[in-house]
Amino acid sequence: MTINIPRGTQDILPGTVEKWQYIENVAREICNQYQYKEIRTPIFEHTELFERGVGDTTDIVQKEMYTFQDRGERSLTLRPEGTAGTVRSFVQHKMFGQANQPVKLFYNGPMFRYERPQAGRFRQFVQFGVEAIGSDDPVIDAEVISLAMELYKRVGLNELKLVLNSLGDTDSRVAHKEALIAHFKPRINEFCSDCQIRLEKNPLRILDCKKDRDHELMASAPSLADYLNEESKAYFEKVQHYLSLMGIEFELDPNLVRGLDYYNHTAFEIMSSAKGFGAITTLCGGGRYNGLIEDLGGPSAPGIGFALSIERLLSALDAEKIELPVSGTLDCYFISMGDKAKDKTVELAFKARQQGLSAEMDTLRRKMKAQMKSADRLKAKHVAILGENELEAGTITVKHLESGSQEIINIDGLIDYLKQS
Ligand code: HAM
């Protein structure tokens, strides 16, 4: 019996992995240009980190975490997202004391959520994300958003929609929370058991309940936008001002609340508007989380970031029919006839590799014709053919596959010849 991979996971095979590498390289290059430094945190963390960080009334914590006990009976969880671990690390390593502030970090790695798998939704997926911790200047909100947009632009995506909202500061949120409680409380027994718990703990979550979304009280619920105080409004306007300076278009959506508890002020999502894109159109999500650092035992420090999955980015590329320029390079395929010639091509191929060229040769003892086919299939730039006669004469035939032109050159000059052409 064969064993297949678990539901909601995927193997990324040669032929596809090059696309991932390409995207990840572009992401790294942009992070360097924006001065975000890479951080790598563990794949699993103490469960409590996500309960406190992401929020214990969220779907992620209540329904989607891969939580297990290790042999020492600690409760550990495969990370469902990257922000909590990054902030934990920021606090643990006292990065708030570093000379360089704000601390600008990026990560790229697997995340795990026990969700119902469908197009664009996996149980293991790779998030590229950034976190800027230590600045409450709205210009950094715009910078973070522009970084995500820049990545999409550089891989060629055009059909994107950036949606923004402000969740306001603590005072605004407290006022809104009270209004929500007053709105739902008299009829909360008509709602699901999750919502009944949410009412006291985090009534905002009621608004994205999937079971009760058609209840009449949902549409008439008080909107956060009406509870933003002057400071929060001014902050949000500045974010929009800086985005406009950067030439980034956006739409405002007062209903954008995001599915994690740590957000305040700026919240944003980037969607694909390409025709034929699946039901889940959100490519990227992020926002400000000014209370999270303190909640996780650090000093009071502001933070903002986003995460996007490479899987959804690839789906968006497919929907827009964009091919990434990822053809592999094989500089030379070596073909030999006879044992002595084979010895020489083994030497030459290894030397070519040491000199930074990519080289391949036959290891299945195939006939020359089959070797030629192999070179074609691998899209080799050159084929170097060595027979016994040529070996004796100290020469080798080099064929340029694309043009079909070929010449006989001195065998000692081969590596330089390949390097120069
Ligand atoms: P999130 O909205 O839960 O936010 O996820 C961010 C992105 O991760 C989504 O927009 C989507 O691209 C991708 N994603 C999420 N779940 C899946 C899935 N099951 N399969 C494929 N892709 C998925 C966060 O995770 C926050 N930590 C973002 C953030 C960083 N906020 C501030 N800093």
C-alpha cells in the first residue's frame, strides 16, 4: 500500500519549485531594498503564545491549531501565523534595546492551520511576512503596505485591489465594544454558542461569525467607523496621505475587521480582482498591533506588519496567465564515445562545475543518440562531444544547440570557451 501526503498539504516538485525560488528571491531583494532583515523562529511554540497573541476567541485558536503535547507534557502548537512568534522573539531578545529602531523584520516559512482544504486554502502553507516594530509614524504603515504591493508588482500581477480600514485606538475600540454589547445582548440567545461567548470576550468577532451571518442584527450592528475618535481618524488620514504620495491606489472598507485579535488602527487586505480567481480572493492581510508587544511581556511598543502566502500568489499568477522567467540553465552537456573519452569528459565536467558552470553528462551508459536527446530535453546551451579520434587529436566538438552551429576546438580551451559564450 502506498502512503500519500496528508490532506491540505502539497509536494512542491522540481519544475514548480523554481517558481517558489523566484518569488522568494524577489521578496528577499525587496526586503533588502526596504531594509527589513530576516528572522527565523521555531515552527512550534508554546500554545499559550497563540492563545494570548492571536486571541482565544478567534477561529484560528479555537478551531484551527495543530496542538499537541510533547513527551515532557508541554502543550505546543505548530505556528498558525508568524506575528506572534516574531514578537515573542523581539521581546525575548530585547530587540527594543537595539540601537537601530524601528526593528524591521521579515520571515518566510511554513504555517499550519486545520482548515477545510480548498483552492487557495491549505493546512500547511508558506507565509512571507514583515513586521516593523517600534514606530508609530503612519509613514511606516504606508511603507509596509507598499512593500507587499511592490512584491506583487515585480512578479507581474496587475489585477489587484488594496482595501483599507481603521480599527481605531483603544478608546475608540472600547466605545465600539460597548455599543456592540448593547446591540446584541438583548437577543444573544438567538445566536450560536460561540457568539454567546464572544459577546463578553470580544463582540467584534460576532461580526464575522459564519453561522449567524444572516441574522438581522448583523446588518444593523454599530459600525466601528462611527466610533473612531479624532486621533484615530487623523492617524488613518495620514496613512492614506502617504499611500497617495507613493502612488498606491486603495479602497476604504469599514467592514474589514480581520480574523486575528491583535489589530488596531490600520487594517488592510490585498485581493486579486482577476477573472477566474477562486472564491478566496484575499492574497495578503495585515495591520497594526500596538498592544501585542506589551501583551506578550514586552514594553509598550507599536508594531505593524503583513503576511501573504506564496500559494495564493501563485494562484493569482495563474489567474492572470503570467509565466515567471524561470528557465533553468545548463551550460554544457558532455557526450562521450568509448571508455577513454568517457574518462576525459568526467574530468572536464567536474572541472566545469568547479569553475562555476553547470554541467551534466550521461550516467546510464546510453548510446550517443539517447544522450543527444537528453541534452535537448534539459535545454543545454552547448553539447560537447568527444570521441576516441578527437581525444587523440586533443580536440573536442562543441555544438550550440539553439543555433545548431558547431565547431571543433582545442580540448584545453573548452572551459574558457564555455565561460565566454
Ligand atoms: P492572515 O490574514 O490570517 O494574517 O493570513 C495572511 C495571509 O496568509 C492570507 O492573506 C493568505 O494569503 C495566507 N493564508 C492564510 N491562511 C491560509 C491557508 N489556509 N492557505 C493558504 N494561505 C493562507 C496573518 O497571518 C497575520 N499574521 C498577518 C500579519 C502580520 N499581521 C500583522 N503582521
